[in-house]
Amino acid sequence: MKDTPGKPSPVTGTTLDERIKNARAQLDAHIRDVVRWHFSPETGTPFWLEKAKTFNFNPLTDVGGWDDVKKFPIFEDDWLRGGPVRKWVPKGYADRGVYVFETGGTTGLPKSRIVIDDFKIDYEMMSDTLPDQHFPRGGNWLMLGPSGPRRLRLAIEHLAQYRGGICFCVDLDPRYVVKCIKERKIAEAQAYKDHCIDQALTILAGGHDIKCMFTTPKLLAALDEALRGGKLEEKYRSIGKPVPRGGVRSIKQAGITGIFSGGTEFTPQFTREAYEEMLDNGDVYMTPTYGNTLMGLACSKPIGPDDGFKISYYAPQPRAVIEVVNPKNYDEVVPYGGTGRVLLSTFTKEFFVPRFPERDEGEREKPFDKYPWDGVSGVRPFSEIAGSTVVGVY
């Protein structure tokens, strides 16, 4: 499949300092283009054209790059809750087909965002980071994660197609799980999770040559438990197929070679357990990601025992930027290694979100060669609101 137009050029430079400098120049130029697009009368976004009337600056003349993004007000959560959603469609894309993607809805009315090609670009960029050895070109995928109005279903399908494969999906509503947990219907939530895992086992037993998978940490653990308990072998027998020699009681034995996973439960402890016990000491490759409906996808450094299974994420600059800031002062970036709230900015022609406070916190990480800009590690629910958030299958 051909690349979707709009992918940024790779950062150049022979030294890390050069790459950091060039990445910043690329970001500044990208921001100028995106701001010009969203605030020009001809191509602009109705929401931003109206909001600009309240600014004490002119985005078209006063935003020269990243440093000037602080001139915009902090992006408010509620701006995306409720419609009309058409206010977010840039005039320049008025004739394009539009998707609506929603957040999980764990904290009230779901946030909605419009999408045209962004999810394709995001996942094509991520595809470039996957090792073909474990995510073989032409390999088929299992999407064991949320479906419905969330971007993940379409995004993983596009990722599979982009890499020459076909994606098989389960039907999974995470809001139902959250509702059960809030109402303390734990047995009902467990039964629904079992139902979703049973769907996955049915696909794996169907002879579709699944090599790659997306799932969340909790569902990965549940699938591993089901496999160890012989559930896939039972599924083989129930449909009249012989159990393969050697059995199918692990993720590796089920034929999976690469797992792309994301969710709030990624900790070094879980990652170590998954690596050593679920993934045959790394024989099955797993790449954690930090993503959401607003930003897209932040890739991680390769994980393993060398650095204590630490997980560090880097945003897909220049299309998005992650800062780790003082939760009492969003203008103050914490020192490297310091803890702060995640502040997200998204810069695409489809969607402009300056400085949105995420419901996550973590530690600020230094740039490195592959991603010559700041990252974040130890991502977890923001401590000031963590107690009120139910994450369900994530």
C-alpha cells in the first residue's frame, strides 16, 4: 500500500546535537504551516476562527514556531465534548469524507474529534519502527481491543493493510466494562472479558495464520491465562480440528510473533512479567505505545532487561509534542528525570490542539538519536485525578 500524503520527512543530522537542532527547525516550520491553515479565512477551522476573536494576538502573524504556542490558551477538555462536530472541520477539507473518533468516555461525555487521514499517517509512521522479523510483511493481525467509535479499530486495520496483511477484529465495548466496574458488578465485567477473549480464541482457531496482534496489557494477560488453561485447545476440539502437535498453550505456540500494545497498565513490573512469562523471554516481540484519540501514537524505546524494562515514549514530532510540566504551572517544564503532568499539543491540518493537559503524569526523558526531542517515561494516571478514573480493559 502506498504512503498516505502528509508524512513528515525524517530528521537529518550526523550528531545528536545536529538532529535536535534540525528537529526543532522542522517543528517550527510545521507549526507555522498548521497555524496558517487553521486560522486563514479560506482554509480555517470554524471553531478556531471564532476563538481567535478572543485572542490578544494574531495567530497568522504572531506565531513563528514552538515558542509562540504558549500564546494560545490552555486547551479545555469540554471544547470537544458535544457538537456540532462540523465546527472542527477545516474549510479547506469541506469536500472530504470525515470520520468521528471518540475517547473512551471514562470521565463523562466522550470527547469527539474529526479525522480524515491522520490515523493513517500516524500508523504508517509507527509501522516504520516495527521490526519485520517479528511483524512480517503480509502477516495477518488480530485486533483484540476496543471497537466502535474509537480510532484503534480503523487504525490497526490500516496498519495491517499497510504492511500487506489482513486484520481480524473482535467486538469489544470498553464502556460496558467501565459501567460494570462502577456499579461493582465484577462478575459481569469478568464474564464480558471472558466473552471477548473467547472471540479472540475463535479467530486463532480458525486457521487464519495470525502473526501479529494489537491488545491492551489487561487483555494480553487474560489471553495468556486462557491459553495456559487450555482454552484454545478446547476451541480446536469444539470445531472438530486436531490440536497441533506440541499444543497451543502459550502466545508463542498460538503463532503470534509480534505484539503492539497500549494502555495505562504498562509498568516495568508488568512488562517484565509479560516478557519473561507470557512472551517466552522476548521470543515474541512486544512494543508498548502511548497513544490517544487526540495525539495519535507515541512510540517507545525498545524494552528489555538491559534497562530494567523501563518504558520511555516519544511523540510523533512534528505532528505532536509532549511536555512534562509542573501541574501548578503549565509554562514550567520539569527538569530531566523530574515528575510532572503530561501536556500534549497536536499539530496537523485536520486537528489543532495547543497545550492540552492530559490525565497522565510521568518523568521527563532526554532526546536520543532515533527521537531527538523530549520524551516521557513511567506514564500513569495523574495523581490528582487517578482515584476518580476507571480504566476498564486498558
